[in-house]
Amino acid sequence: MPYPNERAGFSAIEDLERRRIIDAFGDKLAQGESHPRKPLPNFQPFTRSTPRPVVVALDGSNIYHRIPARLPATEAGLLSISIVRIDVERLLNLAQLPKSGATDPVELRSTEDSSTLQMALPGRNARSVDGQLSRDWFRTTIQEALESGNYGRESLALTLHALLDGQRNIKCPNLDCNSSPLTPPPNAMRSQCDACGQDVLLADSLRAQEIFDDHQPCGDAHGRIREAFEILSLMNLLRGLVETESGRRALARIAFVLDGPLAAFSTIAVLQRGVLRELTRIENLLSPERLLVMSAVKTGTFVQHFSELDEAPAPDSRIPNGRAFLPDDDYIRENIIARTTDQPWGEITYFGRPLVVKTDEGQRLFLNVAQPEASPPLTNAAAPRVLDEAIATAARLGIGRHEFLPLRRAHAKAAIPLRVGSKIIESLAGS
């Protein structure tokens, strides 16, 4: 690792060249084998449908950094969740700047409304002035955010209660106790462990405290809380809207879009079952209208796979424009993620299914689409009823090189710049 402001020179490159190290290695390197191109899966022309006129996009961001001049090493994090409502009809009718062809940023912002939830979270060795150790302070900070935060008609805490629906998943937060108390009953955000008397918080059901450790950075625990709050914010908003007639009319016009897969991984996988149940309940209340929840995935194994399929004879050229493909479990297991168990892919973590779209303009979008009318595993179900609307909405908003405009705008609202966020945490050194 270089020292600050140290720049690499060319001495090492000159030595490699002088010693012919690369040439000698190349002489020994076997020629690459010629493999036949993988056949394209059954990409189908998609039906031209009516897109949703409004998109609500959700994205989160978090920064984890050390507070200087503190021993033992003391760290903290910042978390931001943003919801952006975009008037798609108005957006697509905006005039473009004559020279660049871009949209005037001021006009672009005029098509949006946004709301942001933010919090500071303690990391390792960050103790509070009232005597809480870092892990307990982490737990209570999440609890307070659950109780105070809301985008709909109820707190995020009540939304979490509804998703858990009495699941016995809380392990006693006392590290010396192996008891697993019940989730707190409705409207009781706190309880006590019957075995040791330790306070048990509703926040403990997210289990992020189980991977919080003062002996190592706690960025993973912070990341799980960000993912949990993204899901809870979405469900909080949906549950609030479906309770009123005007809200149900709005739900039929809106496409809800999350950043990343429609899934709950690791400690927060406990949310998946409740999310599936709630999406089905809301869909039934909307009938005959339909709920449209989807996400856009920018990186990962699936994105890489379809990028490679689209490479020959040139990048982004093999999959025809105006086509879409729904990978089923067999395709995923045979081509993307090897089967290691008999369990279908995504059955216990995903609440949406993969979809690949190549728009008429050539953007390749990898989406997840919720399917409230089906039971897991979703990859073995028939095509989602909202498939055509999802494709029409996404295809309209594909921009640049395989990017999805709503998530770019949501990220712009939520993102905490790494350098600025780090400086903010470093400013705590004098506290």
C-alpha cells in the first residue's frame, strides 16, 4: 500500500520489460480453447402495453468510518433512505437542451417529490454518554428509528410487527443467555427475556446485532439495517396507501421500484415471508387492479451472465432489441448459479423473480418483478400478471448504458458522498 500522495513510477514496469518476465510467461501460456457460443435462451418480443404514469423509487446509502484519535478504534456510520416520486408523463415531455440533448436539471427536479429518512449509527467501541455499550446503543438507535419513522399511516415498527406476524425469531441479546424469547406482542415495542431479564427490543428481530462485534468493523451490520429499512419503507408506504379508496386508486397508477434485488438476505431473511404475504393481501384488496413492484439490479452474477450472452459479435449486440426473458429455476441452476440443494433458487430469500429486458433503444435492464398472485418458488410460476406493464414502464425509462432513470434519481437523493460522509464522521473526534 502506498503512503498518502505517493504515486507509482515506472521502475517496476521497466524491470519487467528488461527481464522479459511477461514474454517468458506468454511463451509458456497455453493457447485459449475455442468454446462454442452459449445458445441464447428464449427471448420473446414483448407486448407493447401502457406504462404506469407514476414511478416511486426507493434507494438507500450508508457510510461506515473511523472516528479519529480514539482508542480503542471507535467507528460510526451514516444511513440514508430516500423515496422519490416521479411524474413520468411530465418527465418524458420535458424539452432537451439544444447542444447536449440532456434535460435541464432544474426542469428534471420539478417532476419529482422526495422524502428522506436518515440516522447516525454507532459502530464498534462507540459508547453513549448514558453508559450504553456500542452494541446496545446500536440496538436502541434502530429501535428509535423504527418507532419514529413512517412514510404511510403507521410507524415502521408497526409495519415490522405485521411482517413478523408473531414469528419466534428473536434471540436474547444477552450474549451469556441462550434463550429465544417471543417477538414482542402487538403495540409492545419492548419486552424482557424470561430467563435473564434482559430488555428485548423489536429491533432485535432484524438480528443485525448478532453480527455486531467490537473486535472488528461493523459495516456489515450497518448494511443489513440499510437493506431492512429499504424493505420496511416500501411496505410501510404500500400498507398506508391500500387503507383508503384514494390510496388504492393511486396504487393502480404507480410502479414501485427498489434498487437491488427484491430479496431479504442473511439476518433479515426473516422479512421475506411477511413481505410475500403482505404483497398478496394488498393485491387482493386492489382487485381487479394490480400492484406493480419491481427492482433494477446493476451488478452481480445475473447481470454479468446476460452481459456475456449479449457480447458476440460485439458487446450489447446479440440479444435482439425489443425482447424479454423470464429465467426459470432450471435455467438459473444450469447456467447461472449451480444447484447445491434440491431447494429452488430464491425460495426463502426473494420476493420477486428475475426478468431481463432489451429495450427498443438497446438498453439491457435486469429487473426483479414481484408476483403477488403466485406462491414461492416464483421462478416456477407462470408469467406475472403485471409483466407487460413492468416491461413497458422500465423500457420507457432505460437510459444511457443499461441504466434505469428512477433509481439514478433516487440514488441522487439518498447517496452520502464517501469523502463528505467520512469527513462528517471524522468531525466527531472532538466530541
